[in-house]
Amino acid sequence: MNRNDIIGRGWAFPFRFTKVGRTGKLVGVSDASSLEKIAMSIRQILGTKRGSRVIDRDFGTDLKEILFDPIDEVSVARVRFTIMDALQTWERRVDILDVDVSIDRVKEGIIDVEIFYKVISTQLEGNLVYPLYVTDEMQVVGQLNV
């Protein structure tokens, strides 16, 4: 029994069709392993603006609003808390072990977020790097050692 037998397989997100052979004929719906589905789910949760879903207005995060605040120790802590809270609420297949927020590349317009988690059903640990892209309107305040 492999680890995908435990958690299962399902449709890939974003939804797409599978092409086969030299003709590139569409033959079915792309699927994803359980671990890929968890990573897709995390990306979907973090990439969805809270309030944008008609059926469930609480789904998603307010990350984009936080990134318009000055980048300082408070905003870094808010990013970390927002991600942990959203994933604990919406991705119940995993325990969130840690969220590391790095602003080493903020002058390039990138805040790197690394999420460490454990799949509850298998106890397998995984991680996902999720870059947040900041714009010119955002400002970095001081030197942070986070």
C-alpha cells in the first residue's frame, strides 16, 4: 500500500483536461495525488481573497490587504498569523507545524513564506514555499531580522 492509497486521488486544481499521444487528444480530467491535492488546496486558500466567494464569504485570507501596510515586524507577524489561522480553519487534513516568513528578498518585491505541515492520516511531514509578491506602493520599514 502506498501513501496515496491512504489519502486518495482526485481532480487537479485548477481543473484541466489530460492530453495523450502525439495527437494531443483530450482524454479525461487531470488528477492529482493526495499530497499534490493538499498543496493545491493550500495555494487555493492563500490565493483567495476573503469575501470573494459568494457561497462562503469567510473562505480565503486577507493577505493582500496586509501587504499594503508598511513591511515591519508587525506586518510579518500578521502574515504568519493569517496564514496559520486560514490553514487551520480550511485545510483540516493537515496540522500546521510552523510558518516561516522571510523578507530577505523584499527589495525584489518578494516575501517568501514556507509552510511546514504534517498530514494527519499518514503522519507524513511536508512543506510548501508560497511567495507573496509586493508592489512599489508598499514600503519596507527598518531592517528586520525575522
